Amino acid sequence: MDLTIQSPKLLRILAIAALALGFFAIFAGSPSRTTVTLDVLELASIIEREEDHVSPEQLASMIMNPAGTFRLIDVRDSVSHAVYHIPGAEHWDLTALASVRFKPLETLVLYSQGGTHASQAWFLLKARGLRNVYTVRGGLDLWNARVLYPEPPTGASRAAKDSLHYIAAFFGGFLTDRPPVSRKTPASDHSHQNRLRFERERERTRDGC
Amino acid sequence: MNAPFYEYGFFGDNFSLVVALITGIGFGFFLERAGFGSGRKLAAQFYLTDMTVFKVMFTAIVTAMLGLFWLSWLGLVDYALVSVPPTYLVPQLVGGIIFGTGFVMGGYCPGTSCVASSTGKLDGGVNLVGMIAGILLFGEAFSLLESFYNSSSMGAFTLPQVLGLSEGLTMFLIVVSAVGGFMAAERIEARYRNGSDNPIA
């Protein structure tokens, strides 16, 4: 099968077509989309149905039992991130989020200190066309109060308290009515190992950006 | 449905290998049909007696460039998600010199050496073995070369960004250069084919 084009006439037609496509490209504008059209009704509906966020407890469960893959993103400043971050979190500031490349169907969970910055980042990423973006309700403040140092509800059963304690210890915290006696109890060592293993696994599987 | 399909999650890592295999076979087929399974034809490019390599490669660049631009413009491809490899100026220049030297000496580049060996050409097979040996050597010596490999990083950028021109105008200039280049190539071929100093005639 000879694929060579022998006809000079056809070659001329192809050359003219390429020149025409190149010429009209001058007036077509940039194909890079920096301006977007937002479906505000859809966004409002997502927020109203509370499908824009996960609770701190849900996030804890997602980290402890990673059934699917997701990326946890800390949008606070780098110093705050260095001091403490939720295990596995990557740090991206808002400016970087405007241009960093994410896969369109990737699940992203954003958090900030209180939740405001994460909500702004959520809007920004939605505007970029990313579909599976969530914030952590209440940010790191609520994470601390509900997961890291939870106060057991009045009349909570021992099993419920044990469960809260297990989750808190997994992330290096404790139940407020069970402050740690020693930093090196077997339970805390076990939780620490789990957390380190999780961090290592996240680091290994993270996409490069 | 939008492309790039992999970036949009239409298929995962495993299926992307199948896509790579099919694309590779297609690439090899068209290289072979363009005559690139012959070391003589490839080497003739360097002696200016056969400009097929120049014409085929420049045609591929123009086709891909126009296709990517207009498909993005029509909303079928997300231009921002198309991978742009980063530039490491000095290591890539050195790599280019090594690549070019090997190409002119052996008569094949890595892709065409695979094409030539698949059609049973012994010189293609020798080049293929050389390529694999080079990959192994590079892999083993990587720790020694790593700092040089990562030096003079300039990040990922495109021609319109370097030239400070719009994408459309850059494309138009490239198409004009290509058409002008093809016309010049035809003349060069005619001139050197008839010359008495043709080393591989």
C-alpha cells in the first residue's frame, strides 16, 4: 500500500487548506479558556443540597478507610501547613489553585482554618470545570473539635466513647475526658504507626504536580 | 465527550497501555510506509538528496498543531490539559547532539530502528540493540548523571509564550514556514540528486 501523495494538484490543495486554517487561527482567539460561563443555578442547588462539603467525621472515615482515591488540599498559608496539617494533605495556596493542573474527574477535598478560604477555593475550582470538589465543613477548627479533640456527648455510651477515642488517637489526638497519661501508650503508638503508614502511602500514590 | 480522554478519566492507567500499544503500532506503520524503515533513505536526509524525513516530520507537526488548535476551539479538546514537557536546556542540547550523532552514524533513530527490525533489516536490529544498551547504561549511570539531567530547568513553556505572540499568529507563521520549507526541499532534492558528489547514490 503506497500512501505517498503523487498528485501535485492534491498537494497544492492540502497546502492551501493548511495555510487557510493557519490564517483564520489568527482571528479565532486563544483556545485556552481563562474565562468561563458558570451555571449559577446548578452551583446554588449543590450548595442548598449540602453536596458541596463533607463533615470532619466523614473526612476522618475517608482517610482511615480509603475506599476511593481523593486528594486532600490545605489552602491555608505554608507556615500554618508546616505547623500542622491533616494527614495526607497537600498544600496549595489560592493563586496556585487557579492554574495547577487537576484531572477533571479527580476528587478534591479542600480545607482552610475556618472554612471561608476553602469555600472560595471550591468556587474557583468549580469555575474551572472540576466536578468532584468538596470542602471540609467548619475547616480545621471543626476538625479539631470533632475529630482530634472531641468532647463526648452527654450520656454517650462507653462504645461510642471508645470509637471517638480510637479515631482521635489515630490522628494523634484524644478524647477530652481521656487525656493521654503517657505519649507512649501502646494505643497511641499503634495509631501513630497507622498514621505514618497512611502518610507514606499518600506520598507514594500522589500525582506529581 | 472531551479529550484528553485519559485526563478526563474515560480510561485508567492499564487501558492507557493498550492505547499506547495501538498508537505505537499505528506510528510504526506510517513510519514504515513513509519509507523510514530504510537506513539509506533516512541517512539521505543528512546529504540533502532525499528530504522525506523533513517533509514527513514537518507535516506531522503542522497537522497536529492545526488539529489541536481547531479541536480545542470547537470545545472537543481541553487545550489546558495537554501535557507540555518541561525544558532542561543544556542536558537536552547534549542529548540532541548524542541523538543526532547516533542517527547519522547508524542511519536510524529509535523509532525507525524498531520499524526496520520489524521488517527484518539487520542494520535496524543492530541499532535496536544499541538503543537498548544505551537505555540500560543510562539507567545504571543515572545517579552520576542526575544533577546534570535536572540542570538548567526552564519549566514548561510553549512557542507563543517565548515569542510573545498569539497562538493563532504563531501557528500561521509555522504553516507558512512549512509550506516554504517544502518548496525549498523539492528544489534542494532536485539539485543534489543531479549532483556528482552524491555519496549514497
